[in-house]
Amino acid sequence: MINLKENKISSEIIYQGSLLDVRRDQVRLPNGNTSSREWIKHPGAVCIIPQLPDNRIALIRQYRYPVQKEMIELPAGKLDENEKPEICAIRELEEEIGYRATKLAFLTNIHPAIGFADEVMGLFLAENLVKSTINHDKDEFLELMPTHLEKAVRMVWHGEITDVKTIIGILWADHILS
């Protein structure tokens, strides 16, 4: 088996923000040469597949500034400092769609952007939802889109949903709930 590991020689923080850090590392390549790697240090996140009481899944529509358009997504959010993924999933579900899950199941971890970020995102299935008071983040504007799973799958295959975490979540939901 070929050794593919790159070993860090040095690292510097290029930018440190409230959400993430941008870093530039010097690495030794498997062939002995050196190169640089720019990457984002991310605190981690969760993505939730909420199954509503009527068996539809809760998608949301929100404007995403980096791509300059409205996107259709599953509820998701970043981990707060020292927050467990399960707690984050419960919090984000309530903040984004106004429901609490009485049953939450961890499905898998995904790595949404391995070419430039170390983000690990936990994928959860939320069932037995109970309506709660909506407590949206003050800078977050979104629309709840209850959607039949079959329609969500068609939206993936027709390119109407292009967000990677949502595509993965919908395909997991199709596998588990169908």
C-alpha cells in the first residue's frame, strides 16, 4: 500500500473569525517535497432530517449569501463551543422549524468539504416532533417547507436541491423511511 500521508511542518492562522479560522500549513509530501495547504478549521455542525407529525419531512428555504441565492435545505447548524452534537440538533430544530424531537437518532457523520475544511457534520433523524415556540436566530430568515419524501427525492434528482448535506440527508431518509 502506498503512503499518502502529508505531515505538517508548520501552521499559521491567516484569519480568525467568530465561526471559523483560515489556516496555511506547510507540509511534507509523501515523496519528500514540501507544499502549502490552505484550509478552514471548523467547529463542526449537525444536519437534521425532521419527520413531521403528518409524515412529511421539514425542508427550509433560505437565502445563502455565499452563493447569492435561495436554497432548499434540511435544518442544520454549527456546534457551539463544547456542545454535544445531539444537543445542537435539538436546539437547531427548535430554532429553525419550531419543533422539539422526542426521538432523535444519530445516523452518520459526513465531511461536506474535504478539499478545504475539516468540518465534521453529524446527521440525525428527528421523529415524534412536538410543536414548540419558535425561537429563530435574530439574523436568520427562513421559510418552512413541509415536503413529502418522494417529492424531496425527485427534487434532488432534478437538481432543484443542490446543497450536499440536504442531498445526503434526503437519500438517507429515503433509505430509512421508505
